Amino acid sequence: HENGATFDGRFRLLGYDAPESVLPGDLMTVTLHWTADAPDGRDYTVFVHLLDAAGQLVAQSDGQPRAGTYPTSIWSGGEHIVDEHALILPAGLPPGDYSIRVGLYDAASGARLPAYDPAGNRYGDDAVDVTVVRILALPTE
């Protein structure tokens, strides 16, 4: 799925792959497709958060790209980076629609990189809501 959000003019989220639905307790993988527009040689942490309808964080994956093996400090301009993040969903997660939110931050300061949509409008919280995933009800026996 295409996206096009940019982060401080340095990185662009080209798109993502995520499931449409999952069960509570599942391992959910979100794959991000990045390009480095103007990398600055610094390491940034990627976050993938799952939020409920009230905006509360219910699951997350924060870490260096490619499970720490390919930090942003070594990305080259124009390079396409495929970056998978696994979120462990709580077993008791109620059924419903949940938002997947993505961004980048400096781990030392905690400051998020400014995030903009393709038209140049800044996202609130400097985080991009990329899609909605439906948590299904567990089958009854």
C-alpha cells in the first residue's frame, strides 16, 4: 500500500504491508518500505504502534530498522529499505478496529522527526496513521 509520508525531509515512507485482520494473542507483522531522501548519518528509531479507538497504545515495536541490523546512519540516498516489525498482540484484546501508527525518533532525546503528508501538511504527534487493522473475536468452543 502506498503512503508517501516524509520525515524531516530525510526519509520517505513509500508504503507498507499489514494484515487486514488478526486474532488477539497473534504475532502481527508490519512491513515498512522506506527510502532515504537526505540521510544525515544519524541513527533513528522506528516505531510501529497499535492504538485502540480511544487512542490508547495496546502493542508496539520500537527499534532500529531490520531488527537492528541496518540503522538509518548507513542508509544511502535513494536506497529502498524493507523493514519488518513484529507486534505481539495481547491475548485479551477486545475485537474492533485498531490504528497502526508509524514514525521515527531520536533515541537519545526522544524527539520525533517531523512527519508530513505528501501535500506537505504536518501530522499531529509527528506520527502517521497508515492503516486500520481489525482484531477479530476469538472463536468459541
